[in-house]
Amino acid sequence: YEIIEVTGVQTCALPISPDFNTECEIGTTVQLYDDGVASGSSVDCDDGTITLTIGTLGEGSSAITLRALDSAGNASNDSSSLIVTIDTTEPTTPGAPIMTSETDHGSSNSDNITYDATPDFYAVCQNGNTVQLYVDDVASGSSGYCQVGGIYLTTGTLTEGDNIITVIETDATGNASDRKSTRLNSSHLDDL
């Protein structure tokens, strides 16, 4: 008996006991294996397709296979393996957003005072992660993928006065980092 390829998520954050769907031969009992060890409950194939829930998977990669037993106890060959990666680790906290000198208009080019209603910021981040800029805890302005260890982002339109600029990094599986913030003062925006 050869079980048809397992379908399911290949990378996920949660749950860590994912379901797998497969075709099967009616009258067989099918079992999932995690790195060669039986995991979860076996399921009787009654209509040609089944859903199996594997036991709890740990952090990292697991090779998931299926094996079927017929009523006489004969075992099929193992199916091809599906590599499933569980990733619940949040990205490292990005660097605090730094206003670019071109949009910092205070007495120095690093005092976080501006009259630019949409200033630009730079943040250190992990390559491949998405970085979102927040103004006063609301997603505002640009977001993008981190490349070469950093990213430039532009805020949405600021209100005059103090604003808290924050960046949050999210990895491919949806794990979000802690936030890093910078306080800035936007003044005289009506003079633009």
C-alpha cells in the first residue's frame, strides 16, 4: 500500500498539532509518524480520504510520514515525507527608529525635531522580515521587507506635537518582535 502524498502546512507558528489530509485505501487503518515515531491517533479509512491530527510537534523541523495497515495486519510502505517546521520564536527586537538627517530639522540633525509632516526613519532589522512603522501605536506610513540589515520607512502624516514612532518586525510565520520606539517632536507643520 502506498499512501498518497500528505498535504498540509509546511511552516506554521501555531497550532503545533496540525492536521494532515490524505487519500487512503478503504478498509485500511492509517497512522502518522513524526521522524519515524507513531504520533497522534490512527484513523480507519472509510471513504477514501481522511484527516489525521499529529501529536504535539516541537520547535524545529519534523519529517512527517504515513503508514497504512490492512485488515490482515500487512503494513504499507511509508509515504514520502513532508517536512514541517514549527517556528514560535519571535524575531529579535529591531533597532529603535532613527530619523534621517534629511528630515530632522532641529538644532542638530539627530534631535528628533522636525517640521516635515512625513519624516523618514531608518531601523536595523533581520533580513527577510517585514517591518512596520507605527505612530502613537497605530500602523502608519510605510512597511517593507528588511534587506541588508536595515530599512528606510516613511511615516503617515503626523500631528503637531510629540509623537512616538515605533517599529515592529514580523517573520515569515507571523511571529512579531518586541517594539522599539523613538519620541519625536513635530512642530510648525502648518508652516509647510
